Amino acid sequence: MARSGRSRSLRFTRPFDLVGTLKGVLQGPDSLVGKVVDGDVWRATRSPAGPCTVRLRLRGNQLDATAWGDGSEAALDALPSLVGAHDDDSDFVPRHDLVAELWSTHRGVRVPRSGSVTESLITSVLEQRVTSFEAHRAQVQIVERYGGPAPGPTDLYLPPDPEVLAGAAPYDLHLVGVESDRADTVRRVAASARRLDALSLLPPAEAHERLREVAGVGAWSAARVALVALGDADAVPLGDAHLPADVTHALTGRAVDDDEAMLEALEPYAGHRGRVIRLLDAAGVRAPERSPRYAPQDPSR
């Protein structure tokens, strides 16, 4: 593939926040598979068509995409879904003053549909029952060991090769801090990569429900994946260490660390509950006196 790569452009008719929309897809500020450089988003990924790297550059209302690698044409075809161009917020109505304010200032944050179900799910599994530091360390080492350099003019790595990761020895995963339960789930998810990624072809709500049927995948992991890979604007991660307090504090003025209280506060936004969560996150809305972050116990385990 030539260094110049393949290119395609997309125009928006209303505000669009590129970095805010793809925040979850990029897997964190220190990710090896995605980064933001001077406002441009770089992302390395795998698809049935092959590995690729995509650079996204927003100039006014035009998004210019350049892709390198065997999967570049497929990645460009999927560009509208990736950036949430099909995200329908036409019936979203703010019910709280704060949400109305955030909807005005962060309306460009859309719900993406990356289609990378396996990639997102492995990341979520690695975040179960450990600190953020431990999860990130395991993610970095797994990407370095089972990913490989991404194509194009970048220092990014590709996400882990599912076929190779599915055959990884438990001891090798133990060396990077992934204990047996999470290691078993990671390898099982990797072995089912083709079937899992095909879920992205279903309607978001149906795909989300199918994801819940996967052994070892609970409500928290499924919702996290649905918000970035399936385009499900109603997904709510249950069992999160801090989200219930954040949401209830924002919507009721009283931080309650309880999933049922969070769901009650979000009930007026049925169909768009995940959208509200994304708006709160985009604005950095947090409950006071947050303790050091630990990842949740996934309800399925």
C-alpha cells in the first residue's frame, strides 16, 4: 500500500465532535491502537478484509479519512457507521436543565458503531475486577505480544490477532497479569471473533441482547461494547464502580451508589439512556469525593 493511502471524505450538516465521539473506540489516552494528534484521530484495527490504519481529520464540516493496509477500503466503507453518522437522536428530549445544557454544548458527541465487537469486548474483559492501572498494563502487553505493527505512517500497533490470542497459553496471559478466569474469557471471546463481529450487522438493541448470551459477558461488559461497537444509544453499564453515583448526582442532586437508583433517574430517557451517560462523560460530570477507581465485578461472573 502506498504511503499516501486511500482517501475518502464525509460532510456533516450539524456540529460533530470527532474526538468526543471516538473516545471509547480509541481505548484510552495511552492506548497503543489509537491516539489523537493535533486533533486528528488515528486508529488501527482488524477486519475480515485485513488490518488497516485510519487517520481522521476534521476541517469545518468535512471529515477527511485516509486509510492504509489491506483492510483500508472496507474501513472507508464503514466510516459513516464508525463516526455515528447513522446515530438517530431526532426524538431525544432533555428532561433536566443540566442535560439540556450539555445537549447544547456537546451535541456533536454521537454514539459510534465501530463494528469491532471482539476488539471492544476483549478490552472490557481485561478491565473486570482490577484497577485501571492493572487493566491498562495487561492491555498494553497483550497488544505488544499478539498485535504487531499497524500499516501506514504510524507507530500504532494492531489489536491482538484473535486467532493467535485464542491459542495463547494460560501461563503466557498470567505473565501479563491476567488471572485464569479473565484469561479463559479472553481466549473464548477471541475464538468466537467472527461470530461476535457479525453481531454488528444486527439492529443495535438485538445485537446487544445477543451479546449478553455469550458466556462470561455480563451487563457491564455488554453495555460498554454496545456503546462503542454496536451503536446502542440506550446501553447502560450496570455494576460500574462509579457510574451510578455520577448519574444520580447529575440528575437528582444526590449521589447514590446503586444501579436501581441510576436506572430510575435515567427512566425519562428510555431509548437514549446511553446518550445521557455519554454527555455526562464528555462534560466530565462526576459525583464528589470519588474514591480510587476499581473496575467492576462483571455481573455474569
